[in-house]
Amino acid sequence: MSGAIIKHVQIAAAHDGIAELIVTLAFENGGQSLVTLDEYATSQLMESTGADQPEDLTGTGWEHVRDALAASSARYLNEQEQDQRETPHV
């Protein structure tokens, strides 16, 4: 995925009514891929790039998208680990 950049962004409603961001990644070979980011991943992406508006993300490298998705996923793992520590074992 070397050299992929954000070509287009679109705001969409998720099934729960919370806004998601759909990012179109453009690759050096001409291919494109759609990536959906939840609210948390979107906020991580906006923060890491310093973007004020979703449109400001155009031209940003794909690694920021990757890192935002990883942060979003990690928060669920952290919650699950905490729940396991708080649940009494029989």
C-alpha cells in the first residue's frame, strides 16, 4: 500500500445513527479502496493530521488512516481486558 493517499472523503450515517467517515484511498497503481471509519477513528484521524474539516484530509497519506483504525480497535481491546479484570472469577 505504499504511496496511497486519501483521494475523497464522505460523511455517512451508521446503522446506529452516529456519523462515520468513508475515505477513498487512491493507490499508485490507479486502484482505489473505500475505508469506513467510526466516530472514534475519525476523531483520531482528524487529530493526527491537524485537519479542521473532513475535506482537509484530501492528499493525506494512508498511514494516518491505518493508525486511526488501529487506535479505534485498541480501545475495544482495552475495554474487554478491563471487563475481564473486574469480573470475579469463580
